[in-house]
Amino acid sequence: MNDPVIIGIGGPVGAGKTQLVERVTRALIDDFSMAAITNDIYTIEDAKILARNGVLPEDRIVGVETGGCPHTAIREDTSMNTAAIEDLKERHPGLELIFVESGGDNLSATFSPELVDFSVYVIDVAQGEKIPRKAGQGMIKSDLLVINKTDLAPHVGADLAVMESDSRSFRGDRPFCFTNLKTDDGLDYVLNWIRRDVLMTDLA
């Protein structure tokens, strides 16, 4: 039996990480066996939100209370997340996909390659059009960059064309996309990336 593919979801507080996991699992629930792990410093609030708003059963959602700096649990000391992954695998044989959502991170936070197979970094338009220019390591090194909340662009004076140009400049050949996860606008790009590049279903 193959091990599940692990996808890390990182990004600043409020960018839309939990919502991305909720939307993706909702769209793929009939096709793949999935689970999710959420990280937070002192609470398991994101896990509760995911259980309340999403489609995954509660026994497929694990909340990890990291304490201290949340990025430590996805980079320097991944033991709590590794234990949560092993627990999910034991309880749900046949899992194909596990999402590991980090706590709210700074732009330099990245996932340990020993923890995840692929990483997604989520930023949002409300942070301003200059955010891609800061080119933090999370944005540069992630396998997919998601720029969320495009609907807010007119309200915060953000030019999506400028954000696209800046993202293309530092991402090179690495993929990125714009989304409005409230309406699922742009979600298909993420789903196709998971199917094609992560799970390689076109080769099955």
C-alpha cells in the first residue's frame, strides 16, 4: 500500500489557508481518501472550523497545538506533525492525501522536505500589491503560490496585473494562481495542479 501524499499549506494569518483546505477537500471528496492536520500555537480553532464547515469527518481532522513559534513545528522540529500523520495513517488505511496546514507564518516560513512532499503558500490581495515583491522564502520555494481574495483588489488599490508580473518574476517556471475562495474562482487551477502534478492521475 502506498503512503499518502503530504501537502503543506502555509501563509500569513487570514490569507485563506483553512478555506483552501475546506474548498479542495469538498471538491475532491468523491475521488480521493483525504485527511487534514492544522497547526496553531495554543488552540485547535482551525481544526474546529474545518470540521464545522468542511466535508471531512472529524476523525480525519487533527489539530496540533504547537506552542512557541508555529513555523518551528513545520521546519525545525516536525515531531508533532509527524506523529499526527502516522496516527491518521494507522486509523485510516488507504489514505491518499493529507493536508498539513501551518499556523500563521511570516513570509520566510517553509516546510521541511522531511515532513511534506509538496507545499502551497497562500497570500492575499488585502496585504497589498507589493507583497509579492518581498519574495519571502515561502513564496519563492513553494510548489504552488496562491494569491487569494482577488475580489478585494479594487477596495485596497491593488493592481492584479502588477502582482502577476512580480510573481512571474520571482517564481520563474513555478506555478502560481489567483483565487477568490469565497466563490471558488480560480479553484480549478489548484485542483488540476493536485491531480496532475501531485497525484499524477493522468499517468494512472
